[in-house]
Amino acid sequence: MKIYLIKSQGSPIQDLRFAA
């Protein structure tokens, strides 16, 4: 499982996306 750390649209908040 890979973990992707992406930023929201122009937001300082980061979302954790989990992809198999």
C-alpha cells in the first residue's frame, strides 16, 4: 500500500490519500 500526501486546492491543509 502506498501513501500519498497531497495538498488541498490552494489550502494549507494536507489530505492523506491511500492507494493500493
